[in-house]
Amino acid sequence: MDEIKTIQNTLGYRRIRKRDRTIKLNEAADKFLGEQVLPRQARYGAVVELWRRILPVELRRHCEITDISGGQLTVQADSPSYKYELHLCSSEILKELQRQCPKVRITKIKFIVA
């Protein structure tokens, strides 16, 4: 055994230890929340809150915001009739969102049916 070590030392053999790259689940979740979810929620939370305030209760019961990305707000309605009703008032909703939430930079609202 000593002979092997002597030969390895003579040849400049170095045992390279692999770094442990495992990460604990709670650390990964905390990192994801801190870097992805919380900043996005802080930015878009105002849009969701404003949406709840400006929409009539009956209409609000039948739709929900599903995505905000690339300047587009995507809203899912539970029937084509509610989608149509949302479409009728979309320009007013968009103007209000742009006025009260300028940092989000919403330029378009897309309505879909579930």
C-alpha cells in the first residue's frame, strides 16, 4: 500500500475530490421563492388587486388572471358569454391597468375560455 502512495506521489498523482453539488429541498425552495416568485408577486400583485376592484362581482366570479408576461395579461373565463362580456369592456380595463400599474407595462389583454 505504501508503494502505491510512493508511486502516486512520484508521478504527481493527485486525487481530485468531487464537490458535493447536492442541495437540500428547503434551500432550493427558498432560493426559488426568493429569486422568482416573490419579486414577480410584488410586481404583479397590484394588477391582481386592481382587477378585483374594477370588475363587477358577477363577472369576477367567472374569470381569473392566469398569466402576465411579455406585456400581455391573460384572463381565463369559464364560458364564451363571459369572455365576450370581458372583451366588451377590455379597452376600459386596459386603460385603468396602464394608469394605475404603469411599471407592469400591460399592452394587451387576452381572453380565453376554460
